[in-house]
Amino acid sequence: MLNWFKKKKKDTPKKYEFRWYGIEPENPFNKKILDIRSYTGTTLAFTTEKKIAEKYNELRYSNGEYLIKATIENKKTSDFDLVYPHNGDTLRGNIFRADSMDCKWDIYCFENTFFFSKSWGGELIYKAKFKITPTSIQIYQIDHSSDVDQNTAANDIHYLIKTHALDQPIPHNIPEYLKTDLEIANWSFIKFGNRAYYATYEDVTNTTVVSKK
């Protein structure tokens, strides 16, 4: 039986075992997905560039406050309504920090804004403004590059909140131009590292875990 909600071990397989799942009893999600864990769970990320390695190590000790004044090139602002359960507590500082170069993102929070940055170089990719209620966090506005369409921005942020901040594996959205399973897996690892588990061409902001009777 597949363990859908746990990471793959770092054992290197003899070959990658990709499999598409439709909406079927073996698939716990409400999306058609490709299981890519045999690739993303065993591939190792590294660099031979000293400056990149030093920057990554420096960022492991950062408090993230440099992101408050960081800018997004060609910034565009889009309105959204992404809601997550929360106990009402104020959030500040580190939300998620990559623990290896196989993990590609860091997440910080200051002044009711989430900051999503690349773990290797610290580049700010997304800013998401939110408000807290006694039972939830609502992301209502996202800053992103104009090179990134707003649907991609929403899909990425929802995926990062669920899989990184909340540690709840869900599928991530992939572009239509990706065709082969290996191409999809490689693209996914480059973007999301070892927290890319399942790929889908569908929107993931309304992903649910289907109850199996």
C-alpha cells in the first residue's frame, strides 16, 4: 500500500517508478496526479560554486528580516482568497527554513505578510499579505513578478503553505508544455526540490483529500 503522506526514503532505486493516477480509489486527491517521489525523494541537489554554497549556508542562520525591504522585479499585485486553519496567534519570523540543498524554499513572516524566497540565493519570489481571525489565516493579496501569471502565483503559494509551512503533502501545478514523466519530475525537483511529491496539470488551490470508505 502506498504511503501518500510521507516522504520517500533516500534509497536510490534501480529505476524511477512514475505512475499516473486518475480519480480512483488508489488516489486520495481530487486531481489526476503523477507520483514522482521515486525521483524527487532520491535526487540530490548540490553546487560546485563556492559563492552559492556560502550564500546558502549564510541563509540557514538568517532571521529573514532582510526580506522586508527586498523587492520583486517587475512587481505585479493580484487579489486572492486563500484560507487556512489557524488558532489566532500572531506570526513572526521563520515559518519554514530549508534543511538541505535538496529543499528549495524558505518562508518568513513579518507585519502580516508571508515572504517566500529561494533557499540557495535568498531571492524574494512572492509576498503574500494576510489577515488572522480566531480560526483562520486568509491570504488576500499576492505580489509576484509580471512574468508569473496570477494563477501560477496562487498555485505556488498554496502549495508552499500546505507542504512546507503545514507539512501536508498535496499535488503541485505544472505547465502544459511538460510532456514526459521524467521531464515533469526534473522540472518539479528544480522548482520544489524534495518536497515535490505529486504533479498535476490542474489548479491545486481547491485540492481536497478524498475520504475513502
